[in-house]
Amino acid sequence: MAGNTFGSAFTVTTFGESHGNALGCVIDGCPAGIKITAEDIQTDLDKRKPGNVINGKLNPSTTSRSEDDKVEILSGIFNGTTEGTPIALLIHNTSQHSSDYSNIEKTYRPGHADFTYDQKYGFRDFRGGGRSSGRETVSRVAAGAIAKKILSKMNIKITAYTLRAAGIQCKKIDFSEIDQNFLRAPDNDAAKLMQNKIEEVRKSGDSTGGIIECVIKNVPSGIGEPVFDKLDAQLAKAMLSVGAIKGIEFGNGFNSVDSLGSQNNDEMDLKDGKPHFKTNNAGGILGGISNGNDIVFRLAVKPVPSIFKSQQTIKSLENGKFEETELLIQGRHDVCLCPRIVPVVEAMSALTILDLLLIGNKNA
């Protein structure tokens, strides 16, 4: 299986399966002299981990699977400082219930990668989906925490949040409220409505999706490598590599199709003698290169495919043939993935921006 490495100058290779002994990553190309501790990494992992609790209450949108997701630094960091050598991070699985998946060894779950993995490799790890599981993203978040630490020294700030979930849209954007609710939404009032709707969906045995928005501030102009390594193209690749994300738009995005060029163009003037864009319909990227504005994009997150409703599907037989069957999925599953994907989006954004910054310095 190829395709487990992301980046060119700052590379991250992830490994491990949902129900294996552990997951982790190897980071190469990290500059020496960066102050980083296990606690720095753990802060981001805690935002992504399953079984999250706020004020003594379990997040209704997430799985009840409880993992500490404690990171272990195996190499590359000495006395809290990066050495410039490969960094290896390890996160052990401690709460996997593989028996929950015994009924899908030969049966394909609708909405999952079961059928396509079987078609490509001739077999699959049916325990929670193996490498196709969202649990793989724990390694990305660990690596992204290091990238975010480096970017913070350049005053580059990445903030992702749930903009919409269960059909309910935020009416305001207040970054201070993101950590105050289960949905990681910038609107506590909307988050309560989302939570109530998600609890209804959970009781019905179904699931729901949503939209995540990400804002990246203080990226200098000139970042991105035309023609095929455009900044927006690389961010799109990074985001669409997350299994539940099915769409992306930058700036005005799909709304721009109904506007005129005179409305959608970001006119320029001078502010304190410096180039200034009067609007940001482009989402901070022109021609695949950052223009100095905030980089803004939104992501479509599909409903969780594991639902507690009987579904029609097929199963494979010993003779290479198939038969129709009904499947009721067992186990512990999320109802809405948005809050747990938020830290993944921030991590993949950081990895992308840092990689292109380092590439740009090499090309200078």
C-alpha cells in the first residue's frame, strides 16, 4: 500500500490500524531547535480523541469508545527541543472491541471502504476498517501539532470550527466560543440547537453531517508553487485525504457562480502605502499563491456511514461470487464527525502551509 506519506520538504508518514496495537507517524524535515513537548502534542490530541467529556457529560455526537491517546515520543526530540532528525511518535490503542466487527468479515458496510479495499487488495482488515478508519487521523493530529508550533513562531494562526451540523447553521463567528461547546462551533446558541438535533438523530439510530470552516491568518503573500503545487490545490489534496470530507470551496466558492466578475473580483487599493484587498472573495489565494489575506475555506463532511439501522448490502462468498443480505452494524460509532474532524483540519492545514513555506525557502 503506497500513499502513506504527505509533504515534500516537511514529510509525515503515518502507520497503524484502527484495531491494531498502535498508530503513529514519522516526521522528516523538521528544523532543529524547535521547543516541543509531549504536552504540546497532547493538547491537540485531546481535542480529537473519542469519548470526549465536557463538564462531566459525554459528547453526544461522538463515539463512546474511550481512548487516552497518550503520545509517546520515540526519537527526534531531546530535552524538549527538536534535533533536526526524524521524529517518531506513537499512540497506543487501548479500547478496541474487535469482536464488534465479526459480522462484517465478509459483508460490506454501505458508505465504507470495505468493498473498494477488497477489490484493490484482495483482502481487508475488517476490524474497524483498518487503515481506512478515521482513527488513522490521530497520527496526523500529532504531526500537525509540531507544524503548528513552528508556524506560531511566524504568527501564523489556524482556526477551524463547525459552521453547520445537522442542518443548523451558525449565525455568528466568535472564536472564543469554539472551546465552550461539544460541536466546536463559534456560536454557543447554534451549538445547543445542533446538539439537541444530534441527540434526536442518535436516538433514531441514524447519523448526520455538516460543514467545517477554516481560517488561516498571517500567511505571507507569495506562498504556493505553480503550476501543479498551487496552495489551494495542496490544501484541497490535504483535506480530501480525510475520509469523511467530500467537498471543498475557497472564499466565495460556489456562490461565485451566480455573481458577476465586477462583484466577485477583489479590488485593490493602498492602505498606509501598502497593497490592500477591499474584499476577500478569493479566500486569500490568487493563481495558487497566497495574497496576504486570510485564507478561508469550507469543507463538506458526510454523515457517518456506520448507523444503527438495517441496510441492504452484499457479502462475498468463498467461490468469488456475491449474495445480497441485510446488515445491522454493531459497535461504538460517532453520530456527527464535525467536532472531531476540526483538529484534523487544523493539523492538515499546518502541515500543508509549513511544507510550502519550506519549499519556497529552498527555491529562493
